[in-house]
Amino acid sequence: MRLPENVRMLMARLRQAGYTAYAVGGCVRDTLMNRVPKDWDLCTSALPADMQRVFAGERVLETGLKHGTLTVILGHEPYEITTYRVDGAYTDHRHPDAVSFVDRVDGDLSRRDFTINAMACGEDGAVLDFFGGREDLKAGIIRCVGDPEKRFGEDALRIMRALRFASRYDFAIEPETDRAIRSLYPTLDRVAGERIRVELLGMLTGPGVGRMLRAYPEVLTFLIPCLKEEVGYDQKNPHHLFTLWEHTVRAVEEVPPDEVLRMTMLMHDCGKPAARITDEKGIGHYPGHQAISARLTAPILEKYRFDRASSDRILRLVEAHDIPLSPDRKTMLRRLNRFGEEDLRALFDVHRADRIATGTRSPAHARERTQELNDALDALLREHPCFSRKDLAVNGHDLMALGFSGADIGRELDRLLEAVMDGQTENTREALLAESAKRRADS
Ligand code: ATP
Ligand code: MG
């Protein structure tokens, strides 16, 4: 396979200094799949101190040096170069007790998680493949290097990585690997939240997500226990053709592959079982489930260390997932005021997915509806409408000059905003000042 110029140059420098070096892992896998790798990682027989000497003239980052990694920056691209290593024993299922450097690449490859990730490529473009990675790549198979139980026992995160890669490439999970996942997933409780989040989001945003959620509900509900009741849950509602879990899976698949949207759909109905009331006809209703879902979602986002901004968005979207939407101007302005453009457009997607996932609504109709909402929003935004306090032609100082003070200022600004959004008042200084002055005189 072909290596980029920079990568060959780095390898040549190491070779000239008497070391061996290979491109390794994701970049080899992606290149063999005709995909563009995110980055190029190298491994080498050179020890950290040797690498420092070899690349003394280059811009380098030494942050990973303790773990054997030197990052060389060429152009603006970082290249991670790591000394061949094997991991020592794992007693806690997540950290090797010791890492030792070795002088051969085969040792380094055998510590890697899956056959498709355990290939290396030399300077001459020849691929080293000791575990049948190429074949598995061709057949579309995720298979552990070595004994799956042992490998998941060393690092339980690999369980989530298996699901992530299977989803991303729409690959199958090899039977032994699958069996080990099903018996060892409870050891995921020893893995740090942020590591799980990365792989969970990778799985959720991949094209094979539906297959993974359907095949491994026990893994998902182990990580997110408030989803447990969804599995096999009969919604007892004529608008819903599927169990709650199947509805959720379909809703996840229906939204664009965006981390916030996918996580929103995964969580959107988790409050339903707690909210259910059954009417005299035996039909299930779920009043207030949106807020319950949001309440149950918050600690999950915390546990897996979602960043504040994403977390706020997910909670807002879960709570508002079926708020009424309409292309009419008044409703649209109010929604813009409450959600802002980005989240409002996200809500259009959430609505569509939620409807299609019932199994009782026409997908074509739902898509037309999303289009109609987006078009209406486009048209509205072209007018630069007023939908927030800061868009008003007056501000708090103007109101103070009229004699408003304290909390009354905010209340008055909101009243003006409502009047403007409803088309009762024009958003001009004169009109707004006149209206406020009148209200002030009346009070
Ligand atoms: P991506 O394209 O998503 O970055 P990647 O294969 O490069 O995929 P990384 O998480 O960047 O994945 O890891 C780089 C390489 O390190 C992997 O290809 C694999 O060989 C090895 N690796 C990463 N994490 C583990 C792990 N937990 N156990 C064993 N090997 C791992
Ligand atoms: Mg990578």
C-alpha cells in the first residue's frame, strides 16, 4: 500500500539511525479500505530517548514520552511515533500493571485489540498481517487478536470498541468475540466514564448502530440502566407499532449521525415506563414523560463525562422532543426565542425521527413536514426577525429612563418582545418607547 511522503520520511530517518519503523493500526486499516485515515501512527524499535535524538531538529511534543510516544509535527500534521511495547498483566481490567518496551514489531501488534487494527506497513509499502486482518477486513469481521475472553479481561473497553467498529464499518462480530462480549460486559463498570463515552458515541454515530442496539440491548442497558424497561415494553398505544426499545432504536437510526442527536433519541423516551397511565380502554398514555426522560438522562451524561455544552443541548432536546412545531410565523418565532436556530433545526429532525419510528406514520409525509419547517425557518430568518431581547430596538437603559427599575425591566422587555413577535407592535424605538411609556403611566 502507498504511504504518504511525510510518513516515509519519518521511517527513513529512523532506519538511517539503525531502527525499524512501521505505520500501524487505524491508518493501515483505513488505507486498505480505501478510506482516508484520520491520522498516521508509527511504531518503532527506537526508545523514547533515541527518538528524541533522531528528531532533535523537528518540532516535537513530548507529552506522551513516559508511555513511549513522541509526536513529531510536520507541516501542521502531528505524527505519533511509539516504541514497540507489550502490556504487562492487567489486574484491574483497565490498566496494564506495567508497560514494557520490546524490540520487535510482532510483539507490539499482538497486544492490539482486533485483527483489522493489528496490521503494520513498512517503508516499502509491504503490509505485516500476522492475525488475518486483511481477510477479516474483506469479509467485514471484527475479531479479537488472540483469546477474546482474555483480551476483554485485560481491558473491558475493548467490548465497546468492538461495537463501535462493527457499527462504523457495518461489520459483523465474530462468534467467539460475540460470546465474550455477552459474558464479560458487566466488567465495563470498571472502565472510566470518558473512555466509554468516546466509544459509545462512535457506535451511535455509525451506520450499523441499529444492528448493534438490537443485538446487544443488555450491554446498552447495563451502561444506561434507565433504558432497561424499554426492552420488550409494550406501549399499549395504537399509534405505536413497536416495543419501546424498537421505537428508540428506529428513532436513533432516523436522525442524522450527529452525537447530540443520536444521544437525544437514545434517551428521549426512557421516562415513559414511569409516566404510564392506562385509560379505561386499556390504552397507555405517558403524560410528562419528556421531563422524566430528561431527569433520568442528566446523571447518565454526568457519569460518562459529556461536556457541558453537549449535555445542555441533549437535555433540552430530550425534554422538548415532542413540543408542538408549526411553520406559522408566531410559533416559529417563539421556538426560535426558546431554542435558537441550531437546536430548533435539531428539533425538526427529532420530530421526524420520532414520528417515523412509531411505525404508524408515513415516512414520506414526515420528511415533507421537516422540509416545510426548514423552508419556513429559512424564509423567516431572511427577514432578520426579532426573536430575542437583544433584537429589540430598545434596551434596559431606555426602560430605566422611562422609570422602570429592578426586575420590572426584564419583565417589560419580555412583554415588548411578545408584542413584537406576535405582530402587535413594530420593532422600532418610537413604537416600543411609546408602548412602554403608556404601560408605565397606566401602572
Ligand atoms: P480511529 O480511526 O477511530 O482513530 P483507530 O484504530 O486509530 O481508529 P485508536 O483508538 O486511535 O483507534 O487506536 C489506535 C490503535 O491502537 C488501534 O488501531 C489499535 O491497534 C490500538 N488500540 C487502541 N485502543 C486499544 C485498546 N483498548 N486495546 C488494544 N489496542 C488498542
Ligand atoms: Mg486513531
